[in-house]
Amino acid sequence: MEPEAGPGWRGFRPAPGGTDPGQGSSTAAREEKAQGSWSGAAGGNWITAHPTFTEMMSLDVSDSTQVYAAFLVYLDLLEGRSWHEVLPVGVAELQLVCLHARAKEQEGLQVMVPVPAHILISHERLREILKKASLPPEDPDTLLSVTLAIVETDSTIVYYKMTDGFVMPDPPGDTEDVDNKQWRKKRKKLFK
């Protein structure tokens, strides 16, 4: 069965009386319509029946487009990139579903902030997201950071790491460059 073309994400169309992910609705309306709200996808309503999507919809976030974007990032991290752990966390004051994710078991948690590509974000909003969504660093010298996961309507996701300040790049892995006198001069200037 081929998905129908039209508004919404990846060919999903709202069922009669249903809610498109691109349209906001109240938590009560989403819960009422959670079963059977999108139709037209191959396999039926598997997304709305997915336990993690249902959990995300129950978080106190009114923008269903942001919830849908968070679910796509969740699937990409777990299924596409084989991350060890991905947990949805609602940040009610920001009206966002963030993901606390760990690529490998022994690594620390990272905060992923899914954002639909059509949403405009101001510098003030970025600073607010960075301050309220990031986890407190274990090391006081570590800068606050979050990773924006920008989700396009075709499910393309671009990850962009943001920090509260500048992060010095690691030296190049090529030993020729490390031994280069010019590289040592540049590095010395950077760390003054």
C-alpha cells in the first residue's frame, strides 16, 4: 500500500477528524485521538501504537510536530545508529521533548533536542534551551552542551552540537601535522 501524498510528515494524512503531526492540539485531544489519528502509511498506525511514541505524547508538550520530530530522532539513534540508551524527557517550561541518550554503555549522557526544520529559533531561545535542557556537567571546567537534532519533513536529520562557549578542537590525527613547526606555533597561540 502506497502512502497518500499531501500535508503532514512522510505522506501521513490525518484521518477524518484526526490530527496531523504538523498541527498542534491539546494533551487531552491527543490522548483521545492517539489511536487511529494518522492513516495512509504502510503498516497502518504502527507509530501511534508504539509505546515510546505514546509515552512522548503523554508528556506535557502541546506541539505534536515537536513530539513527532522527537520520535524520529529516537528511532534514528536507536535503530539507525545503534545507540545504547535513549530516554525521552519532557521539559514543560520549554514545551520540548528532549532525549537523554548514551551512544555506548560506558559513555556519559548527551542531551538531544529535536527541532522540526520549519521552526524558527532566536538566539534567546537557543540560550534558554541550552540553560534549561542541558545536564549539569560532572566536571566544572566542562561547558554546558546540547545537540540540536534538526528534522526535515522527509525525515532527514542533521545533528548540530551547541556549547555555552568555545570548544578547542582536538589536534589532527596525522603525525606529520603534529610534528610541523607551524602547527606548534598555532597551537601555542591558541592556548595562551
